[in-house]
Amino acid sequence: MKGKEKRKEIYRCLNCGWTCVILEEEAALEHCPNCLCGIHDEDREGNECGGITEPVGIWVRSEREWEIIQRCRFCGEMRATPVTEQDNRIKILSIASKPISSPPFPIERIGEMTKIMGGSGETGGK
Ligand SMILES: [Zn+2]
Ligand SMILES: [Zn+2]
């Protein structure tokens, strides 16, 4: 007879090696709480990427909701992932305080941001 067995998964960050145990009922981690990197599972067309997504900025959606803007090291696609309770606050603040071209940027301009970041580094001002 098997009782209620809780399935556990080990999350291991490919970037910094941070590990933690995730219980099945918990939501899977979208990014590593330690270094805020994640894994780019699929791009917009549904192709598997597998690249590491690095935090490039923090976007404040509202007073309580912060999102981490990540860019895939491999394909360069950007995505946003919500900040969680367990995330490394110091790391978040260090990213948030990095000089970025136009804070706070609206999410719908993310394509433009990619261009800015991959381009000449212009601030966009005239
Ligand atoms: Zn990590
Ligand atoms: Zn990717």
C-alpha cells in the first residue's frame, strides 16, 4: 500500500549551480532565485532553445508587482518573469539600479529595447 507520496523535483540552476527541492504542488521555478537566470525552454515559434536567460532589467508593473526582464544568451529573445518572494533582493536591486536606456520602459516596446541593447547603445534621446 502506498500512501500519499509527494513527488519531489530538484531544481538546479545551470548558471550558478544553485539547487532546491520543489514539491510537485508548487509551481515550477521560472528562474533561479539566487542569480535570477532561467532556461529558455521555447521561443515564440515553439522551438526548443535551451539557452540561459540572463536578467537584464527590472520592470515595475505596479507597486507590488515587479518583473525581471530576461534576455536569452543564446537566441537573444527577451521575456519577463515575475519576481517571487524567494528571489535574491540584493541581486534584484543591483539589476534595477544598473543604468538602462529608458526606465521605466513599457513592455510593448520590448522589441525596441532589444534593438537598443543589441545596437549602438544610443539612449534614444535627440
Ligand atoms: Zn542561478
Ligand atoms: Zn533562447
